[in-house]
Amino acid sequence: MQRRNLKHLPALALFCALLGLRATAGSPTYAIRDAQVHTLASSGTLPRATVVIADGKIAAVGSNVKIPAGAQIINGQGLEVYPGMINAWSNIGLTEIGSVPATNDASEIGDYNPHLLAFTAIHPDSEHIPVARANGITASLSVPAGGILSGQAVLLHLDGWTVNEMAILERAGLVMQFPSLSERTVSGGGLRETRRQTFSERKRNYERRVREIGDLLEAARHYSRARTSNPSTAVDRKLEALIPVVQEKMAVFIQADTARDIKNAVDFARKEKLKMVLQGGREASRVADLLKKENIPVILESIVALPVREDDPYDARFTLPRDLVRAGVRFALTSPSSSDVRNLPYEAGFAQAYGLSHEEALKAVTVNPAEILGVADRMGKIEPGKVADLAVTDGDLLEIRTQVKNLFIAGKNVSLETRHTRLYQKYLNRP
């Protein structure tokens, strides 16, 4: 049986090689000519430049770029070119219709599921993906939810037949809902019987949860040493998943909002030597000095929201990005809901309207998320060698009236058709 299988290896190798040649041949070269190019790199904004795309990457950028023979030319006069936007927090591909359970695969039962991968649950045919693309978003982090350790997030390109084609990072980081001391309401057993937890109850629950997380991380350290010294040690999937976490090789997205919870989370991460990224950060500006000192980046929830505290100014959420920039804290803006990922540029537009510079607003949805997610070596800017994720628009990317004319994901000029446009055409042409 083994000999018979080996006979087919040369043919299989030839078949794979031909597939590779076909894929290479099917990747055209593009030149976007005479456009205003916002590189967000050291070259800044080029008023009239050409961007050459070849083999899925940016081959050249500049005013005097030679266009390769046979390249498909896109006339960029009157158009602007931006790096594709990266949404650093969402459940896109995991949730289709929030109120229909059968279309939701974002959470799992149990409090501690570090071994679960959002990658395995992504639905590439989600109708939300092309809608997000049509607004200039080329990549998104999709995260699991539920429990304390929810699982591992996946960073996706928003194009591909399968999740394997879409995945940029299959294991982009562990998601942790950090225990909170904030006041909560608990059920008393009846439909209307609820009561507020006392502080002593909250403190007791908080300490128990923190102790459980710490014990699990310590168990992962012991397990790692055991597996290293004796590879035949029985595999524990949960502890196996935590090995890169305790070795500081994997980011931990710790969700916390209040200043007190953020301080507690930072103290815990320091003690456990975790590679922390703060997610949520509603009151991050109150502890900005601490975040800067510990070099902890922040992935903000939507800033287009009302304040929570009664004594907060009405624009407390709108001005948060401005305050973080002034404090020297690196952050990314997001539009978390799968159906709202398309609103990412307007999150940045709001931030600009409330004190953030235009360049910083652009960086908050391109350069900064690429750096925070560990892919800045290949994404976030327009410069040679980077993956060709580009949005070609007829105006300012953050302006609601702007239309995306072309979108490139990994060098592919992707379709801008959506369920919205299909329905528009259907009913526009009805008898």
C-alpha cells in the first residue's frame, strides 16, 4: 500500500506546481496613476503619484515610477489612495443576525476556553464582509466572546473563498474578560426579583476569579516545563493553548473599562508577565500615565456613544482618542458589531471632529492597529514590500460622502458589490 501511494508523488508534485504557476499567472499587475497617495509612511502624502501593485504586494510608490509593461492602469486623476483600513475588534464572520441564534457562533459555554479558535467558526460568505469592504476596510480582527478566557481571535483579510485564504493570523491573541469590581445586578430567581450585589460580594467574586486565572496560568507554566522535559506527557488542550501566553509570545486582549478595573488588569498582567493589550478602555484617559509607563496599547470600543458616569461631559467618549494621543498612548479605533464594521471610517471621523488630527485619525484605523496586532511589517502603510491592501476613493476616506472606487486586498482588485447594491438594482429595475 505504501509503495503504491509513493508512485503518485511525482504526479502530485507536478499538479501542485502547475496550480502554483496558474495562481501566479492569474495575479495581474496594476498601476494606479496620477492619484493623491496618503502613504502614512515617511514620504507622507504625495499629491500626484503612481502606485504599482505586483504579486500581491506594493512594488513601487512615487512621482516618477516606471509602469511595467502589460500593467492594468487605473486613472487616478481626482482620486485618493489610502492604506486599507484594519478593524481591530469585531465579531464579523461569527455573527450574522444577532437575534437569530442559529446565525451566531461567537461564544461557547464555560468560563475558561483558551483553546477555542475563532478561526474555526468563521463564515466566509457572511453578507457583512462585502459591506465592510465597500467602505474601505480590508482586514478585521474577529474575536470570540463569553466567559473569562473566551478563546483566541483571528485576523482576517475580508476576501477569500475559505477561511484559510482569508486568515492573516490564525491565532492573533487570547481574549480575556477581566473580572470587575463594578456594581452589577444579579437575578434573585424570579422574573422581577433582582438585587444589587454588595461590595463585599463583588470583592469576594473578584478575588476568586483572579485567583482562578492565576492558578490556570501557573498550571500552564508547570505543564510547559513537563512537556519540555518529557514529550510523552499527556496533552492538555487548555494548558497547551496557554503556553505561548505565559512565554509572552502571544498577546492577551484584556477587556476592562473603568479606571479601577484597568489598574487591576495592568497590575495582574505585570505580575503574571503577560503581553497585554487593553480592550474597551472606556476610562483609559483617567489612567493614561499608567498605560504609557507600562507601554500598553489600547483597542477602543466604539467612541460614538454616550458617557456612562452622570458627571461626565457629553463628549467624554468622543474626546477619548484626543486625550490618549496627548498622553502618548498608542490606540486603535474600532467598530465592533459585525453589521457595523462598515462604520469604522466614521469612528475616525468623529475622533477628528473632537480634536484628533486628520493624520492621527487615519493612523488609528491603519498604522496603529497593524502595530498593535503585530503585522506592521506587512500592513498599515503604502510603501514597497507591504501587502497591497489599498482603498482608492473619490475624496477623504473619513468623510461620509466619499465613495470607494477600487479596493485591493492582497493585490486583488475585489468586487464592491454588496447585498445592498444587489437589492437596489433589483427594485430599481422592477417592472
